[in-house]
Amino acid sequence: MTHQTQQPDLQHIPVLLDETLNWLTQSGLVEAQAGIFVDATFGRGGHSRGLLERIGPDARIIAIDQDAQAVAAGESMAKEDQRLSVVKGRFSDLARTLDSMGIESVVGVLLDVGVSSPQLDDPQRGFSFKTSGPLDMRMDPQQGESAAQWLNTAFEADIVRVLREFGEERFAKRIARNIVANRPLQTTAELADVVSAVIPRRAQPAKHPATKTFQAVRIFINRELDELKEGIESAFSVLCQGGRLAVISFHSLEDRIVKQRFRELCNPPPMPRRLPIANASMQVQAKAIAGPIKAGMAELARNPRARSATLRVIEKVGESG
Ligand SMILES: C[S@@+](CC[C@H](N)C(=O)[O-])C[C@H]1O[C@@H](n2cnc3c(N)ncnc32)[C@H](O)[C@@H]1O
């Protein structure tokens, strides 16, 4: 008989693995066999592991994650393969992190944004409305306010704004009112209950009624959309000419940011006629390589969490830096 345990399965199945690695390593302009790559969202290292299998003995991967548990997993992987180095930090600081390591440019960067399965599935991390835990939701519990600290002190109007902006929640007003009426909230189950109580039954979609609220609060607490914007800029700034940036996003708010910024880098607006000096933001800085790429049927059957993943890849053109 197999041993039964109450521990959640803290694994993460990497999404769009082959597609991401193929596009990341196939630039004709750079030497992927000997270059430096950055896995800026290490998680449990699914993409890093795949990349280590493809790159040469002189290539390196710098892995970044803001979650101490992910970094610990990375450190044990790095003991097995010295081409991997792991750093705890945010990907918005990517350029500074590399600079402190004496690295000026890299051949590829991957941002596989959002939360990992181990974060979602461990009730103690406070992301789950399925199993109750402390209402935390921070990817780095050492930094910033927890979801409980914020929800228990925020103005009702600010909660409404967050639920609308980051959750596209149409019942934002009545949810926020019920949160305020039931403060203090301490657990994810309490938050899920106050949300469910005010969403009319007929309006409840197939998903759990608190799905959008949890998404919104999580995005707000972790500054996820600002991190994504800053992460794209920081990653693009360290790419060498011919280097590639791959971003996997998980919902439309994220994908909109990636799509728009990639479009601007690849197709800048026409320069006004009488402008004497060409501004960098008006020059073509990248070319579109791939995307939007979605998971196929086989992957979805293996990993339902891949259903909302979208991969986009660009390549830097022109002078680096
Ligand atoms: C979707 S998971 C990545 C999974 C990984 N590709 C794998 O195959 O195991 C996202 C990871 O990125 C981390 N993360 C999210 N936002 C971050 C940020 N702004 N800076 C650094 N790490 C971040 C999370 O802590 C999480 O571990």
C-alpha cells in the first residue's frame, strides 16, 4: 500500500516547455551553446532543468525567484549542476542583479510569470480558497503587507478599485462592503465565504465565486502587473543583439501588457517629420519571433493549469545596451 500523506503535492509542471526552450535557444545570431541565460522565475526549475539539457558545457543559467522556497529548491539543483546559479530577488531588479554579478549581457531571458503550483497548493501560503490557511498571498512573505493586513485596514473604495482593476469583478462593490463588515479576516476560508455570500447564485460561474477576488488581491499584494512591466524593461535592457526574451503570461491583464510592449518594441510609432533627433523609443528595437502560442490538447490533458498560458517571444535587434 502506498503511504498516504496530508501534505499537498508541491510539484510544478512547467508549461509550454518545448515551445519556450526551442524559441529561446534558436536565435541564429547568438551562441546559445556558450551564452548566459536568465530564468527569472525559477519556481521549481522545470524550465531551467530543460534548458540545462540543451545548452553547452560553457553556458550558464542565472535563476531568480523572490520566493525563498523556490530559491532553496534551486540551490539544491545548483549543487548537481554548476552551470546554474540561483539568486533571491525580483525580476524587476534583473539588470541590477546581473550587474552585481559582473554580467553585462545575456543571450536569453525567460519570464514565466504568476504563481507556481507549490505556492497555490500549500494552504500555509494563503493563496488557496479550496483549503483554508492564513490570509497571506505574498510570494515573498518577508516583504510588504499580507493580504489580511491590507484587507483589514484598506478603505472600502480601494478594495473596490483593486477588485475591478485586477479581477474584473462586476460585484466588486458588494464584495468590498461585505469584507469591511466582517473585518478582521484571518483565513482564506473567511475571505472566500464573505465573497460567496454576496454573489447571487444565478451569477456564479462554473469557477469558485471567489476566484476573481483572490486573483485581484494576489495581483495587488505582489504588484504583479508593475513587476511585469518593469521586468520586461529590465530583461530587454540586458539582452545582447540577437538575444531573446520569452514571456509566458496567465491571464488577459498580463498578456495585454506583454503584447503591447512587444508591439511597441517591434513596430514603434512613425517618427514625427520635424523631430531633429531620433528617439530610441521610435526605433525598431526588436523583431517578433513567436506568439501568441497556447498549449495543445496533449499538454492540456497532462496539465490543466496550462490552459490560460500564452507564450510570446521577441529578439533584440540593433546595438545592445
Ligand atoms: C509560474 S512559476 C514559474 C515556474 C517555473 N518556470 C517552473 O517550471 O518551475 C512563477 C515563479 O515566479 C516567481 N515570481 C513571480 N513574480 C516574481 C517577481 N516579480 N520576481 C521574482 N520572482 C517572481 C514566483 O515566486 C514563482 O516561483
